Amino acid sequence: MYKLVAPLILFASVAQGASIPQYAPPGPNDVRSPCPMLNALANHGLLPRDGHNIPPKQYVSALKEVGCAVDFCGALAAASLALVPTRKNAAGETVFGLDDLRKHLGIEHDASLTRNDFNLSPVHDNWSLDQTLYAQLRSFANPDTGRLDVTSLAKARKTRQADSKARNPDANFGPKQFTLAHGEAAIFLNFFGHQHGFEVPVNVADAVFLEERLPWAEGWEPSKVPLGFVQAGATSAAIAAKEATV
């Protein structure tokens, strides 16, 4: 397990916010979720680096650091806590681990853009990055801009939903999963593409998906306008609408 043996070391680079601890990949005993964004927060120490015992206040605080509005952060925390409502830490707070988010059809779902379906993995690995799936997502980048945009995400979602349905006899992609999947795509575009008209440069996407690292080195910084329900919902709807035409 990765442990800090000294006070958190902060990046010296002026590009990274002073409140963001240094990136370190997970150790062999650390746990991670199907969500690369949450995994990046743990890899930066904004969430526990071992991935365990996350109280809601830390979850909300970590998401605020990267540009999430308080109400939206709170809703995401509540959805995670709903998976393990009886677990408490020593302070009596309800907590969850990143591995709890692997629960099939909790907030995890089939037809992920970069993770295998639960029932298509012999060991039900629905949390590890699938390099082939990520390469497919990356291939949908706009060739003129080198960025992933609404059209890119619509094509990727449509392709993965068809692929899951074709290969997974137990595929489950109902209204709840549709909403979650398109919401995730919207959050990705908003969090990491706000500097480019809500389009994500592929090198930024590489940092997020391949390294599960906040892409400060690529020139990213959190939006000064926190992401809330209205903007996330509008982007999600735009992706879904475009999906019907691509």
C-alpha cells in the first residue's frame, strides 16, 4: 500500500493548485473504482490513497477542488453512500470505499466507455481500464481539432451500447443506466474540456484515463464556474440527442 511517510508534498509547479497533493499511482493493496475521475482524486490524495473509508465531507471537498458545485457533489456522495448505508468509521460517520462502487448495477453499469461489462470478465472485473476500449473512445476524437467533443462521445456511447448488447447476453442498459452513462460523459466534457468549448484534448484524456491523473501538466485547471445539475444535464441531453443522428 502506498503511504506518505512525510507531510503531503505539493507540486512546485505554478500550474497546479497549491491545495492539490502530489500524484502517485496506487500500490498493490490499494483499491480503485470503475471511475477514472474518482481514482485520480485518490491518486492525488484528495481521497484516501488506499481507497478505503471515505466520509461524505471528504468526497464533497475533493470534488469541489476540481470544479464541482456543492449540490452536485452532495448528490454524487449520496449515491455512493447508498451502496453501503450501514458502514461507519471510528468517528461514527458513514463511509464507503472506492471498491464499493464496483457493485454491479449500483452506479456502475454495462456498456462503459472504458471498462468491461461485469459479466464479460471471467473475474467480473468491471473497474480496470480496458486499453482496447479506450483506444476506441480515443479514435472518435475530432480529426480537425484532436479533441473529444459531444459528437465523439455520442459515437462512443452508441458504439459501446451496441457492442454490449451484441456480446453480453446479460446486458442491462435500462433508463437508469442510460442516465448514468450519459451523465458520466457529460461530466467528463465539462470537467476537462471547459477551457476548449467543452471539448477535451486527447492528451488530457490520456492523463485522465491512462494514468488516472489530474492533467495539470497538460495545461488543465478546474473551471472557475462550478459544474452543477443544469450544465451537466444540458450536456448529457446534447450527447443523447447527437447519438440519435450519428
